[in-house]
Amino acid sequence: MNILILEDEPLVAEQLMGHIHHLAPHATLAGPLASVQEARAWFRKHPEPDLILADVQLSDGISIDLLLDLKPDSPIIFTTAYDQYAIRAFKVNSIDYLLKPVQYDELRAALDKFRELRQQGSSRLSLEELARFLEGNPVPARYKENVIIHSGPQAQRIEEKDIACFIKRDLIFLQTLDRRLLVTEYRSLDEVEEVVDPARYFRANRQLLVHRRIIGGYKTDLQGKLQLTLKIDVSETPAVSKEKAAAFKRWFEA
């Protein structure tokens, strides 16, 4: 069995491939491909796979648009970071949707469904129906809810509810509410800003990206800067420049 993986998050792809190796040890994996462009080029050079595991939103577009254009006969299992209610609405015909992070048992059930459908000869998917649904329910912007922290061979998931802020030093650190300081794989705070929810996080200064939950208030100093009052201690000065003060006030009071 040949399986093509379309996924733009390396850690998610690694986890998914690990699950597949256990569930279908004889399967041949292609990818992961992170973009619509990469996937389109792959399909030009390779025969259709037996199965496609596709993230809904790739780095440069929506995978469903690509698959509608190519119209592969391959069954497709979509993965998504969106809410469970959306997954129930998305389930049309033989399409299956798995909520990220993909759980081992859920992937096993989806692969069992694929094998059953293949035996029945009914693996054609109604992508057109899915596309019509999305026209009235656009795919929302995707923000990171959790952060994976690697330490040697170990990996730890930090839940969004436990994050206090991100701090820039020589490396990018995540500080938790219980004041642990953990090294992330991000290269800059700009990169972190691109993937977190701007309604929850504010870039106070060059060194600090702070979560709304730990901000108790602020005070304007004589230079027009804002000195933030935080509910926990952080290792960087919680100050907002005069130029960003107005934007912060709008964000904080929204």
C-alpha cells in the first residue's frame, strides 16, 4: 500500500508517520509534502497513491482545492486542527476527518475504514460536496494551540492554557505559568507571532511576546511607554514602547 502524506508541520508529520509505521508496517510512505505546489509537482511525476492523508490547510493554500483540480481516485483522510463540530459537518460519503493532534486509535479506525471501503470498491470521494460546504463555511485562520518542546530524545507537549509568554534571548524560550523556561525550536519571535492567535498574544517589545492571561494592567510612564503589571514574574522587562502604546490599549481593552 502506497500512502501520500500532505502536511506542513514537521512535528505533526513525524508523529503521523510513526503511527502509520505501527499500524501499517508494510506501507510505503511518500512525503510529507508541505505545500500545494510540492504536491502538484509530485502528482505530475508519480502514479496516484492507494491512500492520501492530507492536512486541510497547507503552507500555501487549501489541499481540498488541489484535490478538486486533480480529481484523484485515491481515498483521502483529512487531518485538521479545527473544532469537533466542524469535523462532523465535514464528513461526507467516505471522507474521514481526524482532529489534530491525530490520536493513534482514531487513525487506526480511519485506516480500517479505508480497507473496508477498498474491499467494497467504494472509495470515490465527494470532494465537490465538501467544497460547497466550505464556500459557506470558510476555513478559519489556523493558530497553534500547543507547543512541542524537544529535549534530546524526549518530546513534551505544552498546552496553550499553560503558556505565559515567549522570550527572545540567544534562543526563543517559552515560559509557563509555573515559571519553567523551555527552549523552543522557533528561530525568532516574528515566527512565533505568525502562528499564535493575535487575540491572545501581544508583542510587547523585541524580547517579549506575552499572553493576555498574565497581564493584570498597565501604567503609562513619563516617556509615554507602558509598564505592564503582570500576574507572574517574567525574565524580561514587560514594557511597551510609546509607538505601540495605542495599539496595546486597543488590544487590551477589546
